[in-house]
Amino acid sequence: MKTLRVELDERSYPIYIGSGLLGRAELVAPHIRGRQVLVVTNETVAPLYLEKFNAGLDGYQVDSLVLPDGEAYKTLDTLNSVFDRLLERRFDRRCTLVALGGGVIGDLTGFAAACYQRGVPFIQVPTTLLSQVDSSVGGKTGVNHPLGKNMIGAFHQPRCVIADTDTLNTLDDRQLRAGLAEVIKYGIINDPEFFQWLETYLDRLLAREPEALAWAIERSCRDKAAIVAEDETEAGTRALLNLGHTFGHAIETGMGYGTWLHGEAVATGMLLAAQLSERLGWIGHEDTRRIEQLLHRAGLPVQAPGELDSHRFLELMAVDKKVQDGQLRLVLLKGIGRSVVTAEAAAADITAALEAHRIA
Amino acid sequence: MKTLRVELDERSYPIYIGSGLLGRAELVAPHIRGRQVLVVTNETVAPLYLEKFNAGLDGYQVDSLVLPDGEAYKTLDTLNSVFDRLLERRFDRRCTLVALGGGVIGDLTGFAAACYQRGVPFIQVPTTLLSQVDSSVGGKTGVNHPLGKNMIGAFHQPRCVIADTDTLNTLDDRQLRAGLAEVIKYGIINDPEFFQWLETYLDRLLAREPEALAWAIERSCRDKAAIVAEDETEAGTRALLNLGHTFGHAIETGMGYGTWLHGEAVATGMLLAAQLSERLGWIGHEDTRRIEQLLHRAGLPVQAPGELDSHRFLELMAVDKKVQDGQLRLVLLKGIGRSVVTAEAAAADITAALEAHRIA
């Protein structure tokens, strides 16, 4: 087992990465406050891992809430069903929430913990590659709104993260690939050496070799934790983590939550960012080609959906959180491993890039 | 105009108290971030003060949302209507929310600001006595849940508070009296001199003499700010501010939100706390009598509603945020101006106090 520490002053916390971690009481117990624990999970994860996880909670008053699976349920309504349960079972302010599942469960449960009685602790137990490398670091929690993804939320750091790589064995291929999109993202943002490693060893990840997966998760978490530690509330450099996300959120919202997986939309979004950067003359075609090829090898989509014309696409991008005083800010590239936040791309450039690379 | 500063490190903010403050651009402008401003108010306050307030926002992109009036609307659903508006109008992360109204508008708007895009600034413009002395200090925001009051929320400090005493002229008598309950509370908690002042000058407050009101508001805010500065997130002494609230919330929830005004429920709750303290031998009957008399002179209810039997009452109290690991913690009295947080009152004592003082 590897232990990585996210350094955020008094909100610092450990990430445990490895095999056979579910159900290990000594990892969970030090991070539980009070006696009452609510484990929030979904109908896909519950039959696989709920019993195993709860075995590590002997002696606590444990309750579980099994939600429907999918991005379409990351809503205020589902959030309210968590509050219903907490209040029906008389959970007080000294309780702890556990998110056992992927990114949707993590974001939703974290936000419930941020708001319940104005804030209770929570523990992340991510069971997908995407959530192990992404949502478990950084404390961003929240739900979607029909008009925009992650528009309602809070910064709320977990007490600890338990990333058991065994849970990836039951992940379907599409989910694994969606997770790889975020892994590749860290290479493109500021870790060219990692990008190169991925070019060399991608097949091992696709074959789910445990050592390769554990290493990629650790490196991704480390890269992300370094950026978050520098800028917890996204006043500056943290925005780099949104590479591909402004394009990606437009795809997710425009196609209906859940139609494209988050990682799939981010993959296409990252390539669009590269193509736009190339159009602006910031990177050469070789960089774009390397990014496209790696994403393609990972089985990820590399073209924007034909259903969204460029006008609608731009409209959806305009509600993104990265907009400031009406000015769209994007993460673009000056090279692989050299990303920048910029407001320099004009709407015309974005439209041209979209037109050129959309599925006809 | 008086300016009082709430000291909370980088979240410190000023409270402006006085006459003729609405519409003064130089008070608002320094606290607005960005160009987009959403003023949230209700159907009672809007016709009286919305235009006047907005006159001070020349040059901004101003939008207003007028909600129905009343505690019954302090819900997740109403909160969502604020998000709807913000997103429909493309409000970005550099926008500012304004709460123009009483405690419900303040709590709800503050919570919307806490959650919108994971946090945007907001300004409190309280227009009731209750909100001027209470909800505008301390940063508690939130909404109710059918199973408990203020169960969903966040700590989110305003950028400034503008308490225009002129707005109290249009307040109906019942609302004014409900506000006096919280004013009296500060005397009982830890300011016996203020309690005595209230015994002497209550009639001037009831007659709405502007100087008396301004002084009572300032003193109340000062008392509250001192406690909040010491304990922003209610780890300890801040709980004293909940004097009368555990009983009061039970009345509000049990009778249906809005049936009893918050201040009315708190008044009865404070007297119940005094009666229970007397039963425990912590204060003499003379103290209880003085509290009862002052509340009675202020036109406030001093008996728990007959509709709630003591069993149901205790059940409702048990979901309060002051419960820790199943133990009910109450604010009780060792004297007027000497309140304490305690878990020493047994259910039997509470039941006996309720039985003795409920409306038959």
C-alpha cells in the first residue's frame, strides 16, 4: 500500500492506494468522528463491495443508502434523499458520511456532507479509475443543474481517501477508458515524462496490470495534489485541471447527462483544446497528433458529437464556471506538459476548431 | 450611521446601521465583485424597498428575483429557483448576490451564494428587526428540511451588512415583537446590563423610537459579533446563541413552519430554558419572573403550544443540531446574563418543565 498526503494545512488528508484495502478497519476508523456512519453507494457498486467495506465498520452505528447509478442522478433531488435518510435516522452533527462508488457518488456525498447541519466529515472510497485519480483529490463536491454541470457545490475536503485497486477488476471497459482520459490529462497539463510513460505502457493499463494501474493512480494523484495544494479554491493555477473540461461539459450537458461519460467528453475536449492551440500557432501538429493517437489507443472518442452544431456548443461553453465577466477562459497548450489558462481564444477561433473537427 | 466590524480574519466585514442607508451606492459598491448582481427579495419587501435599493446599483447588470414570503418557502425547492435564475441569466463566478429582506431571504440567499459555482460573494440588507440583530451576523446560511429546521446549510460570511432602520417603519407589530425576542436574548445570554436597559426602555422600542432601535440593534450585533469572533463555526461558546432555539425549533417544526414566527418560538423557548434552569435549582424564581415579564411586555408568547404533547416535543428536540452522540445539549441559565451549554438536563426534567408550562 502507498500512502500519499494531500497538504492543505488543517484540512490535510491521506490517500491510501493499493490492493485489498476495503474492509480494513485500521484505515477507516481513525478518520471517523462520532458513532454514526452513513455509507452512500449505488446499485452497481452495492452488491459488489458494500458488505466488504462495511466489515471494517464493526462497532459503529452503520446505515447504507443505495442510490440509482449514473450522472443523471447527480441532482439536488438525489441530494435531498441523502438528507431524508440522515434525518429519518436521526444522524446528528457528530456523524460521518462515506462515499463508496465513482465520481457521481463522491461528488454528491461530499456535497451532502458539506451541507448537512452546515458540515460533517466524509471519507472517499472511490471504486472507478476516474474517481481514484480525479474526484478523490481536491475537495470539489457538488451536483449538476439542468443548465450546467457541477454548478451547485462546495469545497469540502475528505478526511481520507481509500483507493482499492481491486475494485477496478469489476469496472467495465468503457468506464476504465473514461478513467484513462483523466490519467492522460495529468501528462498533458504539466508532466511530459508521465505522458511519455503512458505512450509506452498504455497497453498494460488496458490489460489492467495491477502494478501499472497503481503506479498511474499514484502519479496522477500526486500531480493533482501538487496543483491543489498550491491553489485550493481555484483562484489561479488550479484551473489547469480543467483542461478539456469546458469543451467536455458542453458535450455532457448538450447530449444529456450520462450519454457521454465524463472521461469521454474530457478526452474529446482535450483534443479540441490541442487543435485550437495548434490553430493559434501555439503548438505544432506533431503534439496534436501524439495526443490524438494516445486517446485513440485508449479507446476514447476524439471527435465532437455531430448533434451539437458549433453555435449551440459555444452557447453551452458560455455557462461554464471558467467564464469571468463574460469572457470565456480556456485551458490551452503551449506544448505537451505546458498548459496555460487563457482568454485569448476568440469565439471565431473556437468555432473554426469545432467546425473542423466535429463528426460530420 | 454607525459602523461595526465583525472580526473574522480575511472574512471580516462591516455592518452599517442607521437611517436612510438604502440606495447609497458608496456603501454597496466597494463590496460588489464583478458586474453581475442578483437581488433576491420577497413579494412583501419588493414593492416597498426594491426600487430604492437598486437605485444604488447604477452601472451594474442588475437582476431581481422576487420570492414568496414566509418561512414555509425556506426550502431546497426555492433555493433551486435562485439557481435557475442565475443560470438562465448566465451569471458567472464573478457575480454578487444581495439578500434584501428578513431572515428567510438572508439565510436562503446566503446559502445560494455559498453553493453557486462553489461560492460567490453576497451582501445582506436585512429589513426586519430580527434579521438586523440576528441573521446578519455570523454567516449561518441554509434552508429547512421537513424533518428539521436549518438542517441543510453552510457557513458563508457576507461582504457587508446594511441595516437601514427606516425599513422597520413598515414592519407589522407581530414581526417587530418577534425581533425583540432575539434582542432580549442577548441580554439573557451574557449582557445583564443590556437586559436591564431593555426592562427600562422597552416601551420606546415598541413605539419604534429611531434612536432606541438603532442603539438596541447596535448592542445586539456587538454582543453577537463578539461571540461569533471567538468561535466562528460553533465548536464551543457560539452555541450560547442558541438559547431558546432547541425548544423553539421544536415548536416551529411541530406546528408547521410559519405558524409561529421564529422570534415567538424563541421567546417561549427562552422562558422554558429559564423554567428548566429554575427546576434544576440553577436560578431563583425572581430571574424567571423577570424574563417572563419582559417577554410578556414585548407581546411575545410565554407558553408552549398545547398541540404538542411533551413526548412529541422531546422527539422534535432530539433532531436538533445540538445533539451529540445521542445526548441532548441545551443552553440553560445560571442567572440572567450567565448562560451555559449543558448536557445535564435529563429527559425527565425537560418533560416536567414542559408539562408544567404548556398551554393546557
